Amino acid sequence: MSVNSYFNHLNNFSEQKLRRDCVIEVIQMFGMLVYYLPKTKLTQDYLFGDANLAFKNAVSIEMMLGDVKQFGGQREMIAKFGFEVNDEISLLVSTQRFKDVITDHYSDITKPHEGDLIAGVFDPRKLFEITFVDDEIADDFYQFGKSEVWEVKAQRFTYSQEHLETGIPEIDKLETELKQDETTGVTKLNGQEDNTNIQIEADSGVMDQTSTNPFGRF
């Protein structure tokens, strides 16, 4: 028995357009205006595999929370290198709006990219880094032949010497704040390191690695 030829949901373009417009309207009604910051690779460290990144542009686009109850992820925890905040959020963005807004500016960005940043979620001073993009979410699994939304998973951004040069003062000034020690205000090379404290401990004589006693005093 063949399928009913009068009900073809996969190729009904008028229904697809209607649903697409409804998705866009819902996100614009219940969502928020955020900034999408695409990354730019400045230099590559071939020894450690890291890249020196910059975020030189910011494009505003509307997104909606996928989970409105609480943050996801591992949340706050004490890890090997101190206290970590691993708050994760889920955001929904219209595929059509992303192409109209982001792809129109950057032809090589046809969907959200892992590693790009999102600013303006709840607070313009908070940055989130995209960790995963799901284009086949359960609530939008090709009921009309195509998916109309992307679900973007993002975690709180951990600063590591990236450059913020978007031209938006509220975002760009975060680089200076992230470089400073929260208690002393002293500028640091990395928002997570303790160079000053390590140097003080070393100068206090804890490590006395002389030629006669290379392993120090006990």
C-alpha cells in the first residue's frame, strides 16, 4: 500500500514557510536580543596545538532559551585548579534568521560554530562559548520535511588571552576586567593564573635549589 498522495508533509513548501514564519515570530516574542561573536584565528601554536584568537565583530540576533528552569552542565564545583563555574545554557535560533543575519555578513558561517561566543544572555557582561550545535532536536525532527531551529549549547566563557575588539564598549571592556586580579586589581597575563603569588612563594626561600643541594632543604 502506498502513502496517500494528498498528504505530503515533506514537500509542502507553503506549510513549511508558514511554520518557519511562526517559529521566527515565537522566538522574537519570547526570546532575547543577543550578540553573536565569530572567532578569528590570529596565530597558531603548533607545539601545543592552541590558537591565539580574537573576536573582532558582533552581530545582534534574537535567540530563545531552550531550558527555562535552570542552568545545565556541571554547575559550580571545586576542581584541580580551583573553583570553576560550568553553567551551561541551551538557546534556540531560527535557521532562516541566522542565514539572513549572520550568513549575510559572513558567507562562510552557514550555522553556529563551536568556539564562537554569545554575549547579552541575561547580562551584557556575561559571555558564553558555544560547545555544541544540534540541528536535529527532538521537538523539531522534520515534521514538515525540514528543521527550522538550531539548538545551541553554550558554557560560561573562560578567558585565556583572547582579544575582544567588537566595537561595542560593554563587550570590549570585559577584556581588561578579565585580565585583572579580582582582589588586587593587578593586570595578569591570563585570567586564571597566579604568577604573582607563585613568585612571592619562590622568593621566600621555599625552593632553595643550589648547586650543593639541588633538591632544596627539608
